[in-house]
Amino acid sequence: QTGDTLKVATDATFMPFEFQVDGKLTGFDIELVEAAAKVMNKKVEWTTIDFKGLIPGLVAKRFDMAVSAIYITDERKKVVDFSDPYYPGGLVIMVKKDNTSIKGPEDLPGKKVSVQVGTKSVSYLQENFPKVERTEVEKNQEMFMLVELGRVDAAVTGKPAAKLFAKSRPTVKVLDKQLTVEEYGMAVRKDLPELTKELNAALAKLKADGTYDKLVQKWFEAGN
Ligand SMILES: NC(=O)CC[C@H](N)C(=O)O
């Protein structure tokens, strides 16, 4: 169905999942997709776009898959297929280190919170805390920076990325309480069911042969 090239889209602004070093894509998702493609005997052709364009781009058949720390949600499952879950995630709150007024999501109404457009963070706040003043931005770096600069009170984003960012910046902290429990999946066009099957088989092989564990170790556990 997809020939020998897999067209994969990502929003490379989310360390350690996908980001750029000297203009080159790298991260856990990037290496996992490359490894899966190798098992499937395919080459990867990457496209980088804003997160909000990933699911619409799949629907419009601009690429075959999107891999970008995407949570598997019922809403998204209506328009795209997902691989088996490949990593656990969940939303957390990031604030300035000296912030004492926000201890959990119940403290967010009336506060300014930065979120990335098109993400689960937006729908989570809309549904559960509609009184939060959302500042919606395109890039994750911008979302984090608004907290650092004190232009917003908090950011709501995925735990691994928030933790990694907080580790590199002494001015911010991640609250322990996790707001949701999620699973990351690779999103695939609905008209390519064979690709989803092949992808699941490749992921299973990478888990069985130790490649998956090595990548988890490299991107999430090394140096902790
Ligand atoms: N890639 C990201 O910036 C995080 C997206 C978030 N996990 C979601 O699925 O909505």
C-alpha cells in the first residue's frame, strides 16, 4: 500500500520525543519509527509541521503516518487509526519554582495557562476547567518559555517532556500530581489498515529483541 517509502509527519518541538539538533531530526519517536521501518524494509520520508496539522494531514492523505507523542483518544480514533500503544504518558502542570498558589488542577481556574494548539491539553482544560484562561501557542518551546518568563501561571503538557525541560531549567518545576493517564500511539491513515498491522508487528519485534528497551533507556532513563 505504501511502496518502499513511509511518509511520516511530526512536530519536532517536544524533547525527548522529537526535536532537532543542527536541523536534524532526533528523539525517541524518530528512532523508534526508523527502527520499525527497517524491520518493515521501508525508508522513512519525514515531514515536520505544527502539531495541529498532523491529524488533518492524515485525513487529507498528505502522509501515511504521524508520530509526535500523540495520545490515543476516542475523538482521534474517529478519523485515524492507531498502532498499539508504545509508551505511557499523562498530563501534568508546570509552574515557576517559587509558585505556591497552584498545587493541582483545581487551582487553575482564573489563572493563565499555556497549552499547545490541537493537543489533549486544550480539550482536557475545555472539558474539565473551562474557566482557565488558555494561551494557545503553536510550538512547545513557546509554551514552556511563557512559564519561564512569568507571562502565564502554568503550562499543561505531557509528563516526560515537562520533566526533561524542568531538569534543564532551574526556574520551573513539575507538580507531582498527574492530571490524566494516557498512552502514546502512532497515528495511521484509516485507508491503510495493512500499514497499521505491519507497524504493530514491527513494534512487537522491537520489543522482543531488546531494541525498544534500549531506546527507552537512551531517551528516558539515561542519566536519571
Ligand atoms: N506532541 C505534543 O506536543 C504533545 C501532544 C499530546 N500528547 C497530545 O496528544 O495531544
